[in-house]
Amino acid sequence: MAAESDVVETHVVQQHENDVRLLRSRGFGGGSAARTGSQQDCQGNQKCPHLGDQCPSARPMTQWRYNAAVTDAPGPSTARRTNARRIVLLFAFSAAFITYLDRVCISAAAPSMTADLGLSTTQMGYVFSIFALAYGVFEIPMGWLGDRTGQRSLLTRIVGGWSVFTVLTGVVRGYWSLLAVRFVFGAAEAGAFPTLARALARWFPLAQRGRTTGVMWMGARLGGSLAPPLAVYMIAGLGWRSTFFVFGLVGVVWCWFFWSWYRDEPSQHPAVGPVERAEIEAGRLDLRSGPARPVPLLEVFRSRNMWALFWMYFCSAYGFFFFVTWLPTYLMDEHGLSLERSGVYSALPLFAGAIACLTGGAVSDWLVQRTGSLRWGRRSVGVGGFLLASVGFGGAAVAHDPLAAILWLAFAQGAQDLTMPVAWATCVDVGRHSGGTTTGFMNTASSLSAMLSPITAAWLQQTFGSFNAMFATAVGVYFIGALLWFLIDPEEPLVKA
């Protein structure tokens, strides 16, 4: 039965677009066919040429959760077309943007903070890493909590919490108070992306999972790319303390709008019409199979698939956390750039990553539909992106001109970020009802990498006299990450039905 269920699931990935077209042919979303046309009968009479009665598209309408939306909806002339889920995507984009705006701000402020607080390079490395330690410790519990509680309340607490501690970063008076504030900041931010991924899975069909996740991560990279030049400009005019206050206030405003508008289920929101509700529910086929309740956390630790995702994501974050910690310092110390110019240059890798996030998700969704294979639609982008990232870091390691170095680093970050939406979409593919837990588990690897990467970069710089040694190690790390993608199977659920 398990093998048969897997075949059904794979087939659903290929056929769910037909389910949406079927709804439209009955008068939803502008379809031209008659509502009662026998060729598009939803009462179980249509037979799938591949699976017959086993195909979800051929099942009686009573087996579908969007039954009420279809049977109670107005006819073709009166059905109200809504796109409320676009607002959800905007919230995910903006939350990710603010996350990295607040997180990356400290890298641009690091030279000023180091001078004002009397910190050494190693001490600042520990400040960068303490955030990642707390983030990693609380990531899995917060993702697990997101599967069992609503995204509305949890995301409001998460964004509100880290916004408060962004403000408090601007009032620290020394090394130990800065360490304490950044630790709690990391704990407060844990669970943000797993919960956002869970929200997108609730509001968008499977066929759009890669693209919507890509939009979310594009927001993160744009926030990270704009933070250095924006922070440098604000620090020059306001000082680094006031800059943290302004950035923290942005998150508080986001919380108010999100709490006022968002609902955990599309069916609970008054802005969602019957047509949109039917399309959302029709495309969430993968959430209907498997256990209705999130699986025990122990199952995650037993899964070879999840451990492959974990170590792949460790490799993914290795180079990235150099960009959000030491990149401005590297450009100033090794290439002699001014603070202002280093801020502009530091934005380029993350800007390239923003474009790549959107591209990688769209390419993955296209490959899934084109090949009919969720496995290779996700894996191809993952392997290719990591191999290209290795090439980019290799070029940066031998570059002597600052422009050449930053272009190679932008290429590396863009290549790596092709894989970001694919990795997160794969986690939700595997986790299904436990998408928050699985993404939290995977993202813990990012936190581990975030702890080690800044310290490793500082040690390599002090030992070899250059950050180029860091780039050389990144070549090998990303090559290993490419190999790990061959062990990852998006079609293998965490718990089989």
C-alpha cells in the first residue's frame, strides 16, 4: 500500500494543474465550459488514464475539502474572483526583508561598534556567532511549535520579539551586554522562516511552492543587500545606535498590519472568495496524504533524507554568513575601500542572490512540471547551483582587484541562492503536515554554519593574513554540498501513509 500511495503522490504532482482547470471549466476563474459539462464531470465519472479510480482527480467531490466551496459557489456570471493569497506572499516577502535588514545591519555597523566599544576582531566574531547559537538552539522547538499552533500568533511574537532586541542592540555599553542582547535576539528570531514556509504551504498550491518560496527568500536577500548601504548612510548621519532603533521600529509596524489582516486558514478569511478557496484547496494535495497531525520529532532525527538536507544546508550557509558578517571589513582592510564604498559593494552579492532566489524557485517548478519528477525538478537546481558557487569562490580567492573580487563573490552568492527556495520547498515536500518541524531542523544547520563561519573566517584571516583562505575552503564545502543533493529525495515523505 505504501508503494501505491507513493505512485499516487507522484502522479498528483503532475496532475494537480488539471484539477484547477477542472474547477475553472465548471465556471470558476473564467472557464468557458458549461458548469455541468459531462466531459469535466466531478462526480467520479471521469477516469484517469494512468491510475483510474486511484487518481484524486477522479474521486467523488465529497472526498475533497473544497466540496463546499464548489457546490455553494455562485455560477460563472456571479462568482467573485479574489487574490487574497497575494497579500500573504507580500507579508512573507516583507517579513523576510525585515529579518535580514535587522540581521545584516550589524555587519555594516561592526567597524563603528568595534571602535566605540573597544572590541577586538575575535570578540566581534563571537558577537556574530552568539546570535547563530541562540537561533540554532531554538529553531527546532519553534518550528515544531509552528506546526501545532497558528502562524498568526507565532509570527507576531517572533517579529515583535526580534524588533525589540534590535532596538536594544543600540543601547549596549560593552562586550558582555552586546553578547547578551544578540543571544536573545537570535532566540527571538528563531522559527521565523519555518513558520513563514508553513504559512505559504497553507495558502498556495503545490505547483507554486518553489516560486512562492523564492519570493520569500528574494525578500530576505533584498533586505540583506540594502542593509549595508542603508545602514552606512544612516550611521554617517545618525550614529549606529539610532540606526538600530529605526530598523527595530519597522518590525513593530509590520506586526500590527500582519495581526490585523492574516488568518491561519484561507477559509477563515473574509477576503478569500469561493473561487480562490477552491483553487488553494485543490492544489494542496500533498497535505491530504499522510498523518493529519504533525509527526513526532523523533521521526525527523531518524530520517536519512532529513540528515542529508541538514548537512546540505550547512554547506549552503557556509559562504553566506561571511557576506553578512565580514564582507565590509574584507573590502576595507584588504582592498582599501572607504566605509561608504564598501557598503555599496557589500550589497552586490545579496542583490544577485535576490534575483537568483526568484529564478531558482521558478526553474524548479518548471522542471517538476516538465519532467513529471519532483525528485529531479528539485535536485537538478540544487546540484547545479552548488557547483557554480564553488567556481565563484574559487575566482574570488585568486582575484586581486576589488571589483573582480566582488563580482566573483556576487556570482557565488547568486549560484548558491538558486538552491534556497528549492531546499525549503523540498523540506515542505518531505514534511507535509510537519513542514514547520522539518524546515526548523534543516535551518538549524544554517545556525551551526553561522556559528562556525565567522569564527573560521577570522581565524583564517589572522593565520594566513587574508580572507582569501576562507574563499578557498568554501570551494570544497560547496562541492560537498552538491554531492549531498544526490542523497535528498523530495518524493520520500517523512512518514509514509
